[in-house]
Amino acid sequence: MSGETILVIDDSVEMVKHLTEYILPTFDYKTLSAQDGQSGLALIREQQPDLVMLDYNLPRMTGIDVLQQMAKESLTVPVILMTGYGSELSAIEAFRLGAKDYLIKPFTVDEVVETVSRALVEKRLLHDKEAFAEESRRLRVVIDRQVQEMRTLSDFGKAVTSLLSADKIMKKALDAAVTLTDADRSVLWLPDGDEGLMRAYSREKNGESVLLREQVSVIGTFVETIMVGGKPFRRSEFINDDIRPFTDCHPRAVLCVPLQLGGETLGTLGVMNETAVHRFSKRHEFLLSFLGDYTAIAMNNAHILEVADSALAVEIDKLNTLMEITRAITSSVDLDEVARLTIHQVHTHWNIEASSLWLADEEDGRLTILASVGTAADQLSKAHIPLRTGFVGHVVETGEPILSNNVVDDDRHHREIDEYTGFQTYSMICVPMVTRGKVVGAMELINNQDGDFFEHDVEWAASIATAVAIAVTNALSISR
């Protein structure tokens, strides 16, 4: 027998929704619901459902109170008591009052189906023994199908949590989508640059599991609707060519869900039938949405790992470079050689217009140029720059680095140097050369040719300047 009406009485909105909208309708049960004991008892009297799923803890009459009142009024509707773990003793009292069975929360889909089936056995036998046998066989087929669906989702979840490649995750998602919905084709759309353009990854049912990439415009299609609204799309018997997802695709049924994470739609996952009108059901929508959630999480994790790996690779490259620079400039005790090697390494790793190394000469009260690239060193050496003058003087005095991407409007800029050399400075980094807690000079990087300087440039320059300071100090000590 099919189409029995089951009344769910539970004060949890999530539990009621889970049972009445997802689990029970999947097995062709009609549903009613109430969220307190009195309302539930009233529905039992008025609607005479075929089965009641009754929570133990309820407001306005507990589950036991409802059973006692049903016994008084000779209401013979079979009841399944739902109770929490550790409250099994409550089931004993429920059985004494006529309950047919009980479920311990949290319970699985299989537990619900089997318990409901047991509770309805007597009613079904009385109604029609042959119909009951047929229903049992049908139910077993449905259960087997549901078990297979759950196994597919479980296997997919286990697989993608171990995958680090976005391409492999997408391939697994496309395979699972076809398997779960028995579709002719599965497609995953991801944004690709310009607005309205997306990259489509497609997998055909009877073909190999190969990703076929195709850039498409989704403006005016159901894919755009999903990306904007974040809601699933399900339709059969397409007749409008404007909503075809591919030029060579003529779907007769489509189901597509958003890939969402943290309220943001990252893309869409869809399935299509092209050879026959095989409609996709609400159940298919639920399964595909579940799969889409898995996919969004896995792809986001893969992206995070990719970014982390890339950042780690950059940091390792920086560390190796710093070690090379340190080895190079500490391999010599000649001050001019140290300065030359430093300037060479700086221009190897930055796309800058000019750079310079300055030494603080406290006895003469001025800043002395050690080496420069981009401006004439002989011109700078003739310039008398007093201590505490300009960016270099400020850095030497304070020991604090400076980053400026608007030198023209910066009052710390010593404009006479630009006028003297004919050079125009518009962006710069200046970092102190510090050794043993003393500032011995400064390194200046001028005019980034790739755009603005950033804080990570300052940190990197400071690391080099520290090594330079040690080498310069050693060279000065030996020369004296």
C-alpha cells in the first residue's frame, strides 16, 4: 500500500522539515506536522493519519501525555516514539501505552524507513495482503536505490577530501552527477574572466571521463539566472533555443544547482537529458545540491592549498635568493666590491629604475654614496648631503624604513639631488643598514617599473640591507 499519511509531531523545525519534505515524501508518504502535543492530538482526532511519529519532549503535552490521552479516547493510530540517546527508558512507558516502535535521535534514513515500515505492517496487512507484499518489494527497490545514492555521495565525499587538484575534483563531480541522476550529460560552469563568460567542463554519460573545456557566454541563459539568484533550476521539454547551454546541445530536460560557499555562488553544476524526456525530480535536485555543496567545499580547499603552496614557493625562493646574496657580498672584504655586488643583486630581483647604497659618515656629518645604478655615481659622490637630510637622512637618523609611492608630494624628499643629477624620483623605498643595533647607512630603491612598491618589498629590502650592513662593517674594520 502506498500514499499513507504520516503525522510528525516535533518541536524542532529542522527535524520536521527533514522528515516531511525530504525523507518521507521520497518514499511516497503524505505528511502532516505539528510542533506541540496539543496541536498534534487535535490533528490525530481530525485527520486520522495512518501513522504518528511522536517526539518524547514536547511543549503543551509531552509525548507520553499524548499517548495517555489517545488511550483514553481509544485512538488506535500506530505511534513511533522519537527520543534522544540515553532516554531509552521512556520507550518502556510508551510501549505500555500502545506505541508500536521507537527511534533514537539522531537516526539514519534507513532506520526511519525500516521503523515506519514495521509500524505500518499490521495496518497494511489488514488492508490488503497482496498490496503489502508488492509494496514491500517496491520499497526494497527504493531502499536499494537510496542506499546506492548515499554510497555514491559518501564515496565522492571521501574521494574529494583527499584530492588536491581542482581538475580531478571537477572530474569526480561530473562522474557522480551522471551516476546519481542517470543523465545523458553533466556540466560544470565556472566564471572565466569577463562578465557573462564562463568555462564549461562537460562529461557525457557513455563517453570517457574526460574534461572537455569550452568557453561560453551565459548571458540570457538559465546559468546566468542561477549565478545571480543562487537558486536551483529544473525544467523539461525545452523549446527556446536562447537557453541552450551549448551550440551543439539540445536538452529536453535540465537540472542545474549553484555551487555555493559562504553565501557566494562560485559556479554551477548541471545535468541534462538530450535523447529522451526523462524529467529530473525533486529528489534529483536534492542529491545534486548535496553534491554541489561537496564540490564547492573541495574546490575551495584545493584553491586555498594552491595559493598556500604558491606563497610558500615564493618565500622559499626569497630565502634562497637572500642566501645567495649573503654569500656573494660576504665573500669579499673590499668595500667597493661589496657595494657593487649588492647593487647588482638588487637590480636582478627588482624591476627598478635606480638604486643606491649610502654610508653615514658621522665625523664629516654627511651621507656618502657607496654605489648606485641608474644615476651617475661620480655626480652623487660630489654632492654634499648633510646627515638628517632627505629620505636617506631620515632613515639613518630614525632607523625606520620609508615607503613612498608619491615622492613629489613628500616633504622628506631632498629635491636638490634630483635637480643636481637631472633624475626624477616618483616612488621609492629606503631601508636602514643596521648591524649590532647601530645604523651604518641606508639602501634606496627608486621608481618601481612594475607599479607601486608594497610592504612586502620593504621587508625583502630590509633583509638584504641587514646582510649588506654586516659586510660593509667587516670591510670597514679591515680597511682601518
